[in-house]
Amino acid sequence: MSLFLRILMILAALSLGLLFLFPMWKIYLEAPQYPEGLELHIWVNKLGGSSESVLQNFNILNHYIGMEPIHGESFAELRFMPYIVIAFMIAGVIVGLLGKRKLVLIWVVLLTIAGLAGVLDFYLWLYKFGTNLNPEAPIKVPGMTYIPPLLGSKQLLNFKALSLPSWGSLGIFLGIVVSGLVYILGKTRKQPHLTEA
């Protein structure tokens, strides 16, 4: 590949670093008890929020409807995901240095699969917390589940939940799109000095 495309590929790999600078996802919850709203941030390696007490307040609300308490330590994914992201970054830089189109394709396909697996895992989190309810909860509505939305807004009794990707997810999006462009442009801009694989 040309030097320009190699640099683009390296930038695509490094864009995953946004996952360490910003949250991947956020869940915003409006409730009568918290008219200012609560914003839970899901990072690649931890859970946080717009303030230090957000997680505690989420758990107070969850208690009333019988949800399990939410703690970062409960999710094994948050322990190993940072290593997966770093591995993708290193592999992507190596692919850019080698300049082989087939390796670019393999990298972008694997990153896409990993991204989709992450979304599926996130949905399974939401499903587990929204359906595995304590029968002794103060508030019980027969047949009612409280699965927060994967994307968009949803009314859950008198709570309104909004779930959206955050800036960290932009790193995955850029990684997939830019590396995909590198693969496509590497095919359409054939030159004698290109390295083919």
C-alpha cells in the first residue's frame, strides 16, 4: 500500500485509544426523586457517572424495583476489555507498517465482530438486570420487566431511561470506517510499488 494508506491504517488503529479517554456508552435516567437526572457512564474498564454518587443513586432506585446492585467489579468484561483494545491497537499499527491489504481486511472484520459482540454483551447485561428481579422488592408489578433500552429512550413505570453511545464508541466507529476505506482505496489505487498480499 502507499505511504498515505499505511498512515491512515495506523491512525485507524490508534483511534481506538478514544475508549480510554471517554466513556463507551451512557444511560441517562429521569425519575421524580432525581429531577436533575442521573447519568451512568460505561467505560472500557469501569463504571462511573456524571458525579460520584450516580452509581449509588442508581442502586437506590434499582432496589425499589428489585434489580441487583450495579458494581463495576461484577462485570468480568471490564477487566479484560482494555487488553483486547490494546491488542487491536498494536495489531492495527503492525498491519499499517506491513502494508498488506489482506491483513487490513482481517483486522477490520475482527474489529467489527468484536464491536458487535460488545453490543450483544451489553444487551445481555441489560436483559439480566431488567428481568432477574427480587420477588421481595418494595415495588412489584405482575409481569413487568425493567430492561433499559439498548439504544434510545424507554418509559419504565415513572422512570424514563435514555441509552446512547458516548464519545469512546467513536473510536471503534472510526477504526472500522477508516480501515475499511484503506482496504477499498488500496484496491482502486493500484500502483507498481504497492505491496500486494
